[in-house]
Amino acid sequence: MGGRVPRLARAVPVLIGVALGVALLPATPAFAHNSLTGSNPANGAKVATAPAKVELRFLAKLDPERTKITVVGPDNIPADGGAPAFSGSRVSVPFSPGAAGLYIVGYQLPSSDGHPVKGEVRFTLTTGTAAAPPSPSATPSASTAPATTTPSSPAPASPSTTPVAAADTGDTGRGWLWAVGGLVLLAALATGLFLRRRRTARP
């Protein structure tokens, strides 16, 4: 009995050490990968007033030389207004808003096991810069189009007047000829009657 007790006393610390080692094994991969814990604006948020900067918060301290942050707006237009600023496990980027729409904050950072950690935060800006007004260049072209067609409309009427005038002069000329001929014929008849009466009046 006396020999068994010292053996058990020596085995207890070994068992405790093994139990602690097994308990810590599942936690090792979790600490190997740094991960995002929060952001401002929050992922999926809709904001009416554009923030001065976009902030990301991570589980562990960040390496400024190997951490990349990008901010793009609608149509993939860059919206980061300057270089990111690091403070421990936090990083902030000046925000330069453009048009209203979806903005995506992308991040890439290393981890202790060599695998890069990538992700993104999305938020919607409900107000933005006004759209450019349409160009007024099309307005003058529409107004000048009818002006070019108006002078050509009276053109077909001018040839039609010439035959009418010619026809009228021809008719009037023929009328004078018929009138003169009638007068000559009447004069001849009157002369013939006068001469016949004169002949019959002689003894």
C-alpha cells in the first residue's frame, strides 16, 4: 500500500499536464488566423451621412506592411481618401464618397500559419453627389431641322403657272381672229347687198 501511494502522487502531475495539452490543442488554429471582429459602418448598414473614415477591427494586432485595405464605390470607383492608419488591431481609412450606392471595403492580412486572411465589408450610402445634367447639344439640331425644309415647299407651284398663262393668251388671240373674220364677212355681205340693190334700181 505504501508503494502505491507515492506512485499515484507522481502520476497526478503528468495526467494534469496531458489533460491541459489536449485542452489547448483545439484553440491553436483559432489563434493562428486573425479575423475581423467589427467595423464602422457595420457590414450591411445603410447610411445617409457619409462617414469621415472607415474603420475595421480585428482579433489580433495588424502588420501595417503586409495589410492591404481597399475601398471602392459604384462602378468600382476608388473611394479611399488616403493611406490607412493602424492602431494595434484597428485600421482606419479616410473615406471619399461619390455617388449613392454600394461601397465595398476589402481587406487582406497575413496570419501566423502563412495563409492570408481575406474578406470584405459592404455598406450602402443612400445620398451622394448629383448626376451631371444631360448635354443640351441635341436641342439646336432639332429646332434647325424644320427650317431647312420650309423653302422647298413652294417650288412645285411655280412651273404650273406658266402653261396657264400661255393657254390664256392663245385663247384670247383666237377670239380676236374670229371677231375680225366676222366683221370682214359682214362687210362683204353688206357690200354685196348694196351692189345688188343698185343694179336692180337702174332702168
